[in-house]
Amino acid sequence: MDNFNEMQNTAYNKVHLNTPNVFIKDKRVDSSEFFSVDATTLRGISAEINDESEQLYELLLNKKDDIDRVLKSQPVYAIGPSFDKNCFSPSITCWVTSCLEQSILEQLEELFNYEYIAESEVIEVVEPMDGIVLSSDHNTTERSHGGNDAGCSGDDRSGGGHSGDDNSGDDDKFISVSSVAHVGTEDHIQTLDIRTHFHAKIDQINQKFFINVDVITCGVNEVLSTKWKQLAREGYGYSLESLRIEIAPIASGNYRGALIWEDCLFPREENVTTISDEWKLRIAGTCATGYIWHYELKSDVPKLEFRPGSHICGGRIVSENLCGFRVTVTEILRFKFTSYTPKPSRYRFMKCPKIAHVLEMTFNDLKDFNKKFATLGCHTGDVDEGTFLVSDMSHNKTTITNSGIVDFERSDD
């Protein structure tokens, strides 16, 4: 039992995910019947995947003796739940330093009655405390922040014109919504950050809509392994792998038909070369389900930051069953396992290497939308980001909860 407990005492498995703090301008957000905002951190890409990953991890621990007999002297560094970009359920993953025979993977699948796929992933072998180059990425388009876009016409930007007092003067107003989370331990913290400027407008007379999700930045401050030597022996800290931006219309009742008709969508996939040579952009969605921009990192070099800029959807409201819309920004981060020399004498059980930081904004009512949106505390035109983006540590302090997880607290300054 002592050997088993020692094997579980890995630095990576000590990493906790805390509940993010969400801010609109520089204040904590309270939900209302019109607007609500929430954020979370998960092991995986959804709450369902998070639960499945935790369940598989426990099953692997319970099957330790059987797994020992299968792996024996195989070149396995670690084993645990994971999933790739094409798989939406966790698999039994063996992180190895050289190829693993297919027969070994099949024996692992048999142990779990073929309910999980077994895979192997060859990891990098590096010298102790080997350095790694980390970089940030800024978009290179002509897109500006604050609701306008060089790629759309004037009609597209305005959402189809004015409709009396409900629309006038609201063309350039936006709200600043941010989510700040921490992962790590009491002594070692990595900050996850999503900052957005958000602008939306409903033309009630002409039945048109306009939405701009301007992702100012997303990413992390630094990798955990930079200062945490024990973790550095197991791999690199979390870095960006993908970013997903989704605009989804909300239907009343059980309506399943088209809700909107998109006339303006930006950026499109053909614009990807103007964003970054290191990110691949895919766009998906329908008038019933909404639209998704999904960025995937093409480079093998870990990225700390990405600034994709404005994401615009505008068009017509084609059904009276449209009662609101939801905007979700999800950053997926990955811990990169490595094998240091000398290699540990035994393989280790590792939790899922992917985590998701999700920011979600929901608007539940379209009646008098523009007036209600203005009451959220909008900015007009260019704004000094330092006055309201609360991830600026000079405006905040951290405290440690009884559970050992870091919490975020506003200062009185």
C-alpha cells in the first residue's frame, strides 16, 4: 500500500482546478432575468467528459494489479484517461517512450470489457530541467476592437439600421466580460484568462440582429513547471491547444426549426491566413444551432496566449420562437507529459491532460433588448483596458480557501 500511495503522489495529480471568477467591467456579475454569465474549469471539453474522465481514472486505479500483469516491462511512462480532437469520450492512454504493441492495447481493452479504447502516445524524452520556448500570438488582421470590423459593410455592422428610441446611439456600445481562473496548488499557481468585449444589437422593427464577440485575449500567464521543479520532472505546464467561440440562438418551448438567417459571418475560413500561420480555423453551424469558430494550434511549440479579435454574426430573425441567445468562449489547454532521464522505475497513473476554461454569456429576453443591454454598463468607442480588465494583479489579491484552492478577491483600492 505504501508503494501504491507513493506512486500516486505525483505532482501532476496534485493540480486542482478552481471555480473561475467572472467580471463585467470591474465588478463581479450577478445574474438577472435578462442576462446571466457563468464560467467553469473542467478536465476535458465538457461537464460530461469531465465526469467520464474522473470515472475512468478511478477504474484504472482499481484495476492496478491487472494492469501490472499486462504492462510488465513495457516502456510505459504513465497511464490514464485522455482523448484526442476526434474523440469525445475518454480512452485508456499509455504514454510511452517507444511504440507499444497492439496486443498490449487489446489486453487493456479486455480488462475493461471493451468499454474503452486503449491507445498509446509517444512522448518526448528530454534531459532534466530542459527548457522550452513559449510564445504568444497576436492577430494580424485589420480588425479593430469595439464592435467594428474592416471585413463587413456598414449595413452589416449596424445590424440593419435603427428602430427608434430602442436602437439610437447604441451602435458602438459594448460590455467587457472576463473570466479568471487558477490551476495548481497552494504554492504553485497558473492563471487562466479569457477577456472579451461583447456587443449585440436587436433591430425590432426590421427583425435583424447583430452580435460581435471580440476575444481580446485568452491563455495563461506562465506554465506551472517554470518554477515547480517536481512538476517539471513530469512534463510542461498547461498551454493553449484550441479555442472555440460559439453563438447559439435560444428557442422558446421545444421549437427545432430555423431561428435566424445569417447574412454576415466574420471571419470566414478563407480569412485564416490573416489570423496566424500557427492556427487552423474551422467554422460550423446552422441557422437553428448557431455558429462556431474553432481554432486549432498547428504548431508543436506550446502557446501561452492568443488574440483572435472580433467574431461577427449578423442577419435576420426568421422565427418568433427566437427568445434569446447564448455566447460561449472555450479555451482548451493541454499538459504535455515528458520522460526525463533517468526514467522512473514504474509507470504512474495520470489524470486527463486536457482542461477546459469556459466562459458563457446568456441573454434570455429580446424585448427592449438594446435598452437593457445598455444598463449592463457599456463602454463607447476605445477604452483604456487597464481600467476594467480585472486580471491585472495590481487590482486584486488571492486568498487560500480551506480546501487549499486559490480564490480571487477584490481589493478595496
